[in-house]
Amino acid sequence: QYEGTTINLIDTPGHIDFIGEVERCLGVLDGAVLVLSAAEGVQSQTRLLWKALSQLQIPTLLLINKIDRIGCRIPQVLQQIRQELTGRLLITQSVLSPGTDQCQIEVLDNAPQAALAAAAEFDAEMETAYLEETAVDPQKLLAVLQQGTASRQLFPVFFACAKQNIGLKALLDGIVRFLPAAPNQDDQPLSG
């Protein structure tokens, strides 16, 4: 339970040897958090999972973990994501002191503008507001970002150091904010 929302987590192995098991569980997901390493970036299993998530049209958040690791290369990983997975990223955070135990995450000062720019890529009303530099109702912008995430036109990016519990609250907020809620199916026959 988080902020009045029930979140059911299915944690899958990241190793390529288990890709078959991972792909079999994707069909039950309402949304996914694809975890990448800030040091290794996009790997072969990342590409396979991305393809499967795309085929099943599962809304996906991206989490760049291990921002404390020596060899952390966030700009290169983001560029690799843009080249190999998608260029439609919503980045509203930055990492302070990456590659150290003192790493921290902060919200970018231009986060509202970044969100509007991302929404302008797939929504005509937001594009007009962005180009004309007019104010947008934050709730309307959020609704467009949610629709964009649900339809896989937008992929919010989060940063974390899971072992130090850095960035996980922001990720949970993102799950509640951006991923679509499962439809209520209490009146449907039991299935498994």
C-alpha cells in the first residue's frame, strides 16, 4: 500500500539465463519498471525485455539504479537508451555526486518545462503551449503525461541507489502518478 494505492510487485531476475521466465510473467503486468545499471547501461537482456514490453504494449518506467557505483556513466546510459530503446524520455531529476556513496537525487529546476516539452512531442495542445510559451494547468499536463505513458509515447526516467534507499520514494510516486491503474475485475471469473 502506498499513498492509497495497492501496488503488486513482481520482481523478475535480470540475468539473461532467466529471460524465458521473465517473458512469461509479462502478460499479467499493468505496467513495468525496467531497471538499468548506471554503470552497464543497456545490455542484451534489456533489449529483449524492451522488445517484449513493446510487443505487449506495457506502459514502462525506466529506473537507472546503482548511481553510487564507481564507473557510473549516467549521460552515456541516457544516450544509449535514446539510441537503442526510445528517445521519448521524461527526465525531471538529476544526480548529485554520482559514483560515490554521497550520491543524491534532486528534482531539476526546469522539471515543469521538461515535462511540457516531453508532452509536446505527442499532444497538439501541449505543443502549442510549449511553442507559444503559455502557462499550462498542472493537472492537465499531468493527465497528458499519464496518457502518454499509458500509450507508450512517453517513458519517465528515475534514478536510484537501491541499496541506500535513495530515489525509491520518487519511484513509488512515479508508479502511482504515471502507470495506469488495473481495471476492477472483481465480478469476473477466477483465472490463474
